[in-house]
Amino acid sequence: MTSKKLSPQQITDTLGIIPDRFHEKGSLFSKRYPNGKRREVSSWSLDGKSEDASCLEVYVEQLISVIESNSSKFQKIISDCEIEIYCSFFAEEDDISGSIFLSSDLIERLTIFPINLTIVMYPLDTEDL
């Protein structure tokens, strides 16, 4: 989640969920560059956790379940936040097409709040074939 208005602590306090990562609005993108670019929004992140690292749908379902089970808390802050589920997909030798699958039921569940789904696809390196 990102927010121009709420700090990560305010999001944590409202949701009662500890993030895996967070960044304050105005903080540096990189501490190695003290004169570098600063963040224009606060960010608050949860990671999907699964034994089945090959199934993107499992991760998305886990994150949607967190939102669904805390929908009244999310409702309190949704007007001040943007929610994005960000996924990286790495094609493997047995899936040269680089395809992914999300069930229609899961896609419907994504509509509980305005949730953006970003999937970055990294193709199989053809030099490895």
C-alpha cells in the first residue's frame, strides 16, 4: 500500500497488522546517496508466504484473504491509500510460454476494494536452452 496522507505507523495501527517492509514519506530511496531522491509517498508492504513458490495464484489468494478478513479495517483507510498486489513471475524451462493463471473466482475477489494487480514477467533466458 502507498499513501500520501498516512504514515506506515498509522496504517499499522489501523489494520493491526505488522508489515514485512515499510518506508516513510520523505525518506531516501537509498541511504548510500544522502542527496538522492526521496519518497513521495509512504509505503507499507506484506509478502505472500507459501511453500508452493511456483504458484502465483496461491500468493495472490493469501494477500486477498488478509484484506477480506480485515475488510472493515481496510475500509477506514482505503480513501487515503492505494493497494497494489505486485508479483514477479519468472518463466522456467518447463513453461516456455511464460503463462500464468488466476481463477475467475480470485479475480472477482480482487474487486473487494480498488486493488491494482501488477505482474512483472521475466522471460526464460533463451541462452539457457
